[in-house]
Amino acid sequence: MTGLGLCGVCKSYGGNAVLSGFTGAYGAGEAHCLMGPSGVGKTTLLRIMMGLELPDRGEVVGFGGLKKSAVFQEDRLLEGLSAAANVSAACRRPPGAGAVMESLAAVGIGPDSCSQPVRSMSGGQRRRVAIVRALEAEYDALFLDEPFKGLDEATKAMALRYVRARSAGRTVFLVTHDESECVAMGGTVTYLSPPPGAGGCGNVRRAGSGRPWGSKQC
């Protein structure tokens, strides 16, 4: 296997098989979307790619040396800091205040909200701060675990435009239940099935094509 990929990856928790022989090969500089029913192992797969979980068996290739940035299902913000300070805190070389404000404005967070502690923000605002923080950090690969969950359609469209623009030409992995997000990102979709159906590569196709696109191979 060359590039980024997983081959024959298995993961169980307490005897419950979550991933059973998952295989996938992924091109650098592209968007890759992971879909499937709840509990099928999408988040587990993302965490294995990020190095936060180890597989019980199988091979993980190409992810180890990458700089990674992520939006988790939880916002994981610094509660006492402002939105702008949360974004700057994740940056090795903090951008100027104007650049941070511009990025937050791109997802609909205005100057008045940027300076208040995130603990006083709404859930949707906090979600968008988490998105901006991940996108402004230095990374080779971006991992997004249901980043747009809870956003209304207009706000989600705004956040999607920002993410696609800021991650253009970068390696992105997006976990979602909404294929319209995959279409907006312009990526391929890997559909995970519960074990034992996930023992192979899964059904992989171009987002929005309505037909199989191919299989990920070792």
C-alpha cells in the first residue's frame, strides 16, 4: 500500500466488533467522506487515522507523520477565552487579529460575539468557532466528525463554503450523515456497513453520482 490507507483494520470494544477488516486507500489533497448508520464505526475509523486509537489488527499507513487538525463531535473549546482567542490558541503562528475576525465573520460570527467568552455563546456559535479553530491551525490532514451537526441550513451552507474554500487542495476526512455535505465538499464517499458486512472495502463512489464509483484497495 502507498499513500494514505488502512488494510484489514479490526477494532472491538468489550467483544463488540466495530470494524472488521476495513480496507481503504485515500489520495492526498482530496476530500474523503465517511457515511453509514450510527454505531457502524465512522468515528472509530477517524480516531484510528488520527492516532488516537490503535487497531486490534490491520495496517495503518501514511498517517503517522502528518500534522493533524480536527473538529470533534464535542466542541472542546477553552471556555474562559473569547472566540478569537480560541482560534489563536490553536495556531503555532497565531494569525493577526484582523485575519481571525475575518475567518469568524465568514461563518457568521460578528465582531461583538468574537470578544465574548465562548461559554456565553449559543451551541451553533460554539460549533462554528470549533470549525474555524481547526481550519486556521497548521495541518496536513483535516478530520471533521459531524462538524455541521445542529446548524440550521443557512448557517450550514455558510460554514460549508468556508470549509471548502479554506481546505481546497488539502487532505480532508469528513464524517457525516448528510450526503449533501459530501457533494458540497466535492469528495468521494465511503459507506460503512456493520460487521460482518464491513469486512471488505465498503461501497465507495463519487458524492452525488448515485452509482458505485469504485473500491478502495490495499
